[in-house]
Amino acid sequence: MVENSEFDDIPGTTVFTAVRSHEGFHLNQFCMSLMKPENRLRFKDNERVYLDEWAMTEEQKQAVMRRDYNAMIALGGNIYFLAKIFSSDGISFQVAAASMTDMSNEEYAAMMLHGGRSPEGVRSIKDHR
């Protein structure tokens, strides 16, 4: 598969393409396994042992253990699947999203209540415009 590079030019956005879907298949399947209470318990008991049952890359496993959601997305994770991880950790979607923006939960909530990020600013990485 060939990645559509025009999507990689959007600042602050990772588009979930077919290539990323393929790359993140096992990561996303792991996330879906956390829907079952017994799997959440096994994961929380020993994250590394549970992760090693999945055919993820080491980089993906490390991102999961660090709870680096931006890295997981860059490695093919889909935010709706990744929600199973932060739900298993007992944190809300809002708190997780705030952590992905380098904002406090309060700052993120205020931004969203005021309409989200401004459409003004850099719209192209390569053209700096």
C-alpha cells in the first residue's frame, strides 16, 4: 500500500487511512480485547505479559505502556479503539484528549465549550501556511 502523503501535511492531524489501519490492526484488536472484563484484569495485572500475546510492534507496545496516545495514533491506532485503554484506566475521553493536546483538562474543556480549535493558523506543514 502507498500512503497518501497529502494527508500527512495537515498539522496536528493524523488521518486514519487504509495504510494506518493495516499498520495498527493488532494494536486495535488488542484494544478491542479490553471490552471483556477478564482481559482488562489480565492486562492490569501484567501489562507486558498481556501485550506480548499480541503481534504488535515493540514500538506500539511501548506506546501503550507509556499511554502515549499520540504515538499510538501515529502507529495505526484508531482513537475509538484506543478509548478502550483509557476507559480501562478509569479516565474519560475528555481527560485523554486533553493529554493529547498538552492542555490541562480545564483548558481543553474550555476550548471545546468555546467551539474547539480555531480554524485560523497553519493549514499546511510543508508550505507553512
